[in-house]
Amino acid sequence: MLRIIVSKFLTRVAREEDGITAVEYAVLGALIVAALSAVVGGFTTELTTAFTDIIKP
């Protein structure tokens, strides 16, 4: 009985595309976070250098 229920559940999950869409959104979100981290990291270094140059006598 449990085997039939699990089999039906897995068949239904395999047919649905919502799960695939959620995974795609998660991957897209991770890529956006990685890109923002890279940009902010580079910007922070340049900003620190600029302020250091201004403060130097």
C-alpha cells in the first residue's frame, strides 16, 4: 500500500514543472548574489583607496 502511494506521489512530482521552476529561481538568485558580491567587493576596495588617497598629506 505504501509503495503504491509513494509511486503515485513520485509520478505526480515528476510531471509537475513547478519544482523545476523553483530550482531555476534558486540558481538565478545565487548567481545574482555572487555577481553583487563581486561588484561590491571591487567597489569597496576602490572606495577605500580613494579615501586613503584623500587623507594622505
